[in-house]
Amino acid sequence: MGAFTIELDEVANTLRRSDGDAYVRVLALRRGARWILHNCWALIGAEPPGWAETVWMYEEYAFLAARMTAADLAVMCSREACTSMVVGPLTVWVPGAASMVSARRQPGYSLHDRPQLTFPVTQYTVAPTDPADRQLPHALLVGEGDAPSFPEPNSAWRAFFEGDFALAGARTPSSELATVRIAEQGAWIGSVHITATELKVTVEGDDVHNVDLELYGVKGRTVQRIDTPGRIVIPLPHGLPADAWLWLKQGTTWLDYRSIDPSSVWTGDLRRAGVEIDLPVDPVATLEALITSGEGPRLEFKQMLPTRDDRRTLKTVAAFANGDGGAIVFGIHRDEVTVTGIAEDKPSTRMRDEFGNLVRATVQPTPDFEIKEYRLNGKLIFILEVHPGQSPPYGLVTPGARDKQPEYFVRRGSNTYGAQPDELRAIVLRKNGQQNDSASWQ
């Protein structure tokens, strides 16, 4: 079962029947003497990571994180615009909700999830009756007491709902009224440990009975029946198969799933997906494998490190962050075969630090990246690994030139191009987990 649509009353009844607590984050706007709900995010049945009850008060805005019963949250699922609920210290009035609700199941460690949850959920997206004028009014948000201050409300929303305090982010509040998630903790895939000879998978849950754990791959597929939670060991006599996926299923229904092949386009940042890889590292084999694969959507070769006056290389860093990540290998001739090495005019550790500082100063917001150092036949090689960005779009800026707009880039094949407006829109929608009208998205 993927995406589906149900009636608002069914969601309300589901909440009323639940005996779990609801962990709620709310943005409310002042309208006269009342506080009106603008956005709500709720998780029912499990405590979100890093949870703390919080109150940020501003003149016209209120950000509230509080725990309540799921039954109390059900008043939000009403077509009438006169219901209210108590969230922390405030009474928040709820505008009318649309009669139909979008719903979908999603696995644990979903790639673009914020906050990222380790277990599967059923998600209900509740739209307002009147979707017009959902943009937040511009204002300086000066926090009362310990509440942080922000130059505009979208930055406050990202900080409160996503824990992202960077002021250069592009994610904005959804046009929806509420996102309600119900934890599915019967059985799910926990931590995964990959070695050269075996795969260790922890299956968690309070109803692990008569379920199957499937390892899918181009070769070496296997299924194990599981009746209790715990660690399952799957031998890998030929290593991890290509296009490896884990499926936890019961009959024809999936309970959880995860792509675990580091080289697969289906796989995101494995560090954020609870996957630990413990494989022997052979620098020569690593470099030879990269060189053999050739430049492509996630790989580029450069002979020299960039300087502050030559930023052409760094546009690829922004493009990788706007997409599925990638790597740039420095010290390879433009023929993509000859290993030239990087000219060393100072200690390599200092070169690596200076290069990292250049990336941070030039690509905004700064994506997660790692610079790895190798020696091949005495020649210095750097590999810059860029992880898929979580706050797109990522652009190139000129340090010190505040009046100049960032330049945005995307990767097409083995080349980097300036991003078109529709491409930027697709990037932001994809990271927000929304559907792009001009492209299909799973």
C-alpha cells in the first residue's frame, strides 16, 4: 500500500481510538485576540528524536512543542472553523480542514525526512479548507525571553520544525494545515552492519511474528523467517550483492525496507540510514575503481585543487549537493586516466584544511562533505565526497560580495550546468517530499 486518500472523519476517528500520546509542534499566528493554527506536525505513539517541550513567543507568531493525547488532537480534524485545542500555554483555534486527506506509508530512515525517524509511519496530510494566502507574513521575529530571534519567519520555521538554524536555507512551510504521523512499531529494520563476509540486521518491534526478512540483490537473494526481534546474520560469500535492498514483509505487505548498496542510485547517505559499513580499504583499488568508472552524474576528475580566483570546480560541489551527492577526485589528468597527483607546496594536512575552508566559504549553505587523502605511487590524491544536501538549493557565492545573488547548478550526465528555474523548483519540492507537477516522484 502506497499513497491513498481517506475521509477526514476517518482520520479523526483513528486519533480518538488511539491511546498513545501525540508529540506536537505547532506554528500559530495572532489574529486579533486569538491564536490561529497555521502549521502542525505531530507524531503519535513514539517520542521524536531530540524532543523537548518548547515555547517561542513573538509579537505575531507562536511556536509551540507540547505533548497531548491523540484524542485531544482529533479536534483539528474538523471541517468547522470554530474548534480549539490547548497546546502548551496557549489555546489555539483551528481553521476548517478539507474533507479528504492524503495518506501514505513510509519506511524508517526515509531519505528526505525531517526529523528523520528510525521506524515506519503512516502519514496523514491534512489540507485547509481555504488554501489561499498560506504564505507567512514577513516580519522581524524578536524572541521573548530565551526564544531566539530571526530576520524573517521562514528561518524561524526551519529552526523550530527541522532544527536547521542556518539563515540561508530554502525550505519553507508546507501549504498544508497539518502532517500527522502514526508510528508503526510492530516490526521494523533497525541497525545494519555490512562486512566483507556477512550482513548483520537488527529487527526491532513489539509484534515480530511470522515475518520475513528478504535480502534482494542482482545475485545472492535470500529470505529468512523471523518470529522474535533480534540480530539476524546473513552470510555474504561473494560480498554484498549489487542493488542490495532489505525488505521486512508479512505476506505481500511490506513492514519496512531500505536500500543498502552504497553505489546504487536508490541509496542516500548510509550514515543517516543506520547502516555501518566495515570493509577493508584498499587505496589503490578505490582509486582504480573510480578511474575505471569514468566521469558521470556523481563523479568528476580534476588535476589541480581550485583557488579563490578559480571557482569553476566548486560549482560541481553545489550541483552534487543539489542532487544525489558525488565525488571529485583531484590529481587526475583531464584524459581521465593518468594519475598526476596534486602539486605539494605545503603540508598536505594544511592543504586539506585550506581546501575545506574554501568550500565552506563559497558553497552556501554548506553541504556535508569529507576530504579524503590518498597516496598512489607517492603521488598525493584528494577525494572530495559531497553528500546529498538537506537544505537545497545550494549555490555558489562570492565571499565578501553580499549584493551578488548565489549561482545555482545541477548535474546532467558528466557535466555541470546552471540550474533552470524549473530544475530549482523540482529540487526544493523533492527535498520537501512534495510532488513536482512536471515530473513523477516516488
